[in-house]
Amino acid sequence: MSLHESAEMYLETIYQLSLQQQTIRSVDVAEALNYSRPSVSRAVGLLRQDGYLEMDKDGFLKLTELGANTAKEIYERHTVLSA
């Protein structure tokens, strides 16, 4: 499945946050990207719908196996390109 650049950015940001902290909420993503909460909420909903993310009853985000693998590939690609 091909992702839009914005979806890749969200996945990469969530992946990076997961390397720094144990729990991630939509507000953390909004702060990291300096985006509005409604924008992040919509993107999170789409990523959940497509199977990249899960959200528990407390609102904590977790990458699925598909999401984690995809995010890691994006992160590594961007790391190599910027090195």
C-alpha cells in the first residue's frame, strides 16, 4: 500500500516518539509536528483504519506490526538520505 507523504510523516514521528518515551498520545504527535489536534486526530483515524496504528481505551497510540515496519523503513530511508 502506497502512503501519502503526510501519512509517512505521521508514522515516522510516532516511531521516533516511541524511541524516546513509553506512551504516546495524539497530543504528543501534535506537539512534535506543531500541528493542530484536530488535524492529528484525523490522520490518526485514517492510520488506524488502514491498520498502521492502534489506540487503547485511554487514548494511547501504538504502532501495529505493519505500522512499525513501515515507519522503521521510512525513518531509515530519511536517515540515509540526510546523512
